[in-house]
Amino acid sequence: MADLLLACDLIVGAGPAVLQTVRPGHTAAVLNTDVAPTGEFQSNKFLDLGEAQLRQAIIDALDSGPVFDIHASKLATDLTGDSIGTNILMLGYATQKGLLPLSLA
């Protein structure tokens, strides 16, 4: 069971396979609140990609575990000119919040 859900992609992070790995009341989450449509959007016209619904699915699964929201894709793009750094930015954010069992050294 995961201590941290690092949802670099909110659509994947809110998926059933991922949410089965959390420990309710214990797992923390860092959520990239910048939602980008996936390929499933093309084949499922009823797919709801709303940030609020995806976020709520994660919050419900965590059952009081701490949640941190960050517009990581926007920040990465603003800082580097490309969203390619989103995942590393989120990893650094989680480290600074003390959510990874690592020291800054």
C-alpha cells in the first residue's frame, strides 16, 4: 500500500487501478491539477475530464489523507518553456513537503 500518490496525470491518478494502492487515512497525495485529455477522450464521448470530479475521487479514496494541489504543468512550462519537467517538479515538491523517505542531501 502506497504512502504517497504522486498524480502527475490526474486522469491516471484517479483511475481504479491506482486508487486500489492507497491506504485510506494514511496515504498522502500530490495532485497535478492541470488536466490534459488522454486518447480515451476520442473513443468515450461520455468521459468526464473535469478536475473537480477526478480530484474528488482521489480524496474519497484517501479518506482524510493529506492532499496537496499544484498546477505543475503550468509551473513547469512557465519556468522552463516546456511541460516536460512536470514530473520532476512534482517529485521535488513532494520531497520539499517531506513526503518521500529521502533527505535533501
